[in-house]
Amino acid sequence: MHQVKEPYNQANLLAKPDPRNFWTNDDSAFMKQRRMGLNDFIQKIANNSYACKHPEVQSILKISEPQEPELMNANPSPPPSPSQQINLGPSSNPHAKPSDFHFLKVIGKGSFGKVLLARHKVEEAFYAVKVLQKKAILKKKEEKHIMSERNVLLKNVKHPFLVGLHFSFQTADKLYFVLDYINGGELFYHLQRERCFLEPRARFYAAEIASALGYLHSLNIVYRDLKPENILLDSQGHIVLTDFGLCKENIEHNGTTSTFCGTPEYLAPEVLHKQPYDRTVDWWCLGAVLYEMLYGLPPFYSRNTAEMYDNILNKPLQLKPNITNSARHLLEGLLQKDRTKRLGAKDDFMEIKNHVFFSLISWDDLINKKITPPFNPNVSGPSDLRHFDPEFTEEPVPSSIGQSPDSILLTASVKEAAQAFLGFSYAPPPDSFL
């Protein structure tokens, strides 16, 4: 059975009754399933007689020998032996420690740990600190996965719509990502509250998202998990793309990969078909997110997940007449089932950038944040947590989060975990954030 990392970002909302009035409680349950990730989803449909009879589902359930086992292996396994440990490169910030921070609030949770609002004691700056348990990572053989996220974060420092890593460090039993603190809320959260967006607002968000994806592609990185939960708004209302755990590095132009991963209702047809796919998978996901912003639900959505898969693979795209012709044309181009004919297949981001739907966008002004966002989250400051789920913010901060390495009793398993992440720590050059 296959496993995909649970979505893990700053405001990781758990399933709650959905305020979009045309969704039932069953749909709310599906949103929780969406949060659980593809592994639990596949386990569930494997026990459903209707789903198992569906030919495409049968095909998916037979996936074997993935090219990236660290993303797919769901079987618990012991930590690597010394001969299997990964040397992750030299550490450039060996002196950072948990006691450098005041950990104030829990603002997110995931498979391997928590995200906390923290204030640096000396700088007095606020950060989102992702704290991951090494033992949990090693148990699921996700070391390379975590390091891939770190590597992508290191490349993000110069793009305005990608969350930035300030530095990383580790203790004997935990990894710490010190990230930009973004408190305008998930796009998912705002879509839940407002049902859908007017076209100008959707265009603004789609343009900033496309700019971020285009930048990642220029670095030969395919994002692979675009969805409203992974798209944050900053305090002014600009997009910030987060959660790079499913990114695939070193995919050059026309290069492909084949790992089955993503989130069910945003999976591109070629991924479902188990075919090699390329960076155009991100443009499919952009189309799916734009569709959801305009209509309130993802394209091809069904509460019956086997039916939804069949819709993605076989059902023609249906667009209601309440959008402009340019929006219709863009959605048809992005949600083209044949990836070789999809918008972006020939000239990547330039094709999206030059589409008539974005003719009102000055891309220079966009990248320099000179366009006023159509929505302001109206946060009063770093302590304003109105856009985070109270289920997290009301949770007490674990005392172990701020423990320094010398305050931990080093058991054999903790010592082994400590050795497995040599070189995780990172500090940028002094001028990187100028």
C-alpha cells in the first residue's frame, strides 16, 4: 500500500462542518479524508466493493515498485543502520537551539510534529517554527523526503510568493525549520467562508500562484501538490506557497517522473494512469485551483471517490456560463487531459503568463507586489491568530518543544536518530534576505 505525506502547513485545518451551504456533512467528512492523505484514501477504497470493481481503481491498487520509495512506503521499519545513514552535508549553524525562542502557540499539526508561532529572544522577530520528530520520520523512512523539502526551501529566498526558510537546526530527537510567519490564513479557509471568489480576485491569486510555480520550474523543481490548503495569504493578502514535501527536484524541461503522489481531487489524469509525467502536472493543478476559486468545488468532484477518479480520466470538462470567455479558455487549456496538449506544455510559464485571461496583469508590478491585493486579511499584528483554527491555537505548547539537546536523556534510539540527520542545520549568508 502506498503512502503520501500528510499535508503539513501553518494552518492545517482539520475537518469541520463546511459553511459552503451546498455541501453536506458527508462532504465535510471527505475533506477530513483529503487531509489524511492518499494512503488512507486507498486503504478505504480497497475495502469498498463498488470501488474495487472500477477498472481504473483496480489498476491504481496494483501499483508496485515506485521509483521514489521514501514517498511510497507505508510499512514501519527500524531506523537505518550506521551504514545506511545519510550524510546531509556540512552544518553551517551548529549553535542554534530551541532555547533561543519563546514558543507561543501551536498553529498547525502534521504526521511528524507541529508548527508553532515563536519569537526569537534576541531578535524579537516572529517565526513559524516547524518541529518534527526524528523517530516518526525514520519509522516511515522519510529522511530524504524531509531533506528534499529543506533543499527546496533553501532555493526560495528570493521569490516573494514562496515561504522562506530563515535557518534550520536540530537537537538529538527533533528537527527545526524556522520559517516566515504567515498569518493571513489558508486559501482553503477563505474559500470555505466565502464559497467562491469573483473573477478579478481569482485572477490575482492565480497570477501569483503561477509566478511561484514558474520560478520553481526555472529551478527544475516540480511542485506536485498544489491545492488551497498549501496556499497561504500573508498579512497584506498576497499569496505564499508553502509545504514543499512532495516537490521533485532535477526535472529539466521535458524531463519526467512517475511517482504516484498528490491529493485525490487534484490528481492529473497522467498520474492516475501511472504514466510518466512532467512539470505540466502543476499547470493541471493550477487549473483545478482556479476552477475551485470560481465555482466553489474542484473540477470533476464527487463524494464517491471512485467516481471522481473516473470523472478526471473520462468526463469532459463542464463549465457553467457565469465566467468570461477568457477564463473559460484558460480552464480548458489548463485542464486538458492530454498533457502534451495542455497549456504550458510547450513554453511552460510563458504560455500561462501570455494568456488573454492575464492581459490585465502587469507581471512586473505583480512580482514587485505593487498590485494591491483584492482582499486584506486585516490582521492587527503577529499575535492576531483569527485565521488559524482554534483547535490548534488552544492546544498547550508541549514543554519538550523548547528543550535543549543537553536536557534530553539520550537513549540508543535517540542517538541513532541524531546521527541520521547529519548536516540538516542551515543558516543563510548574511545578505540572503536583503
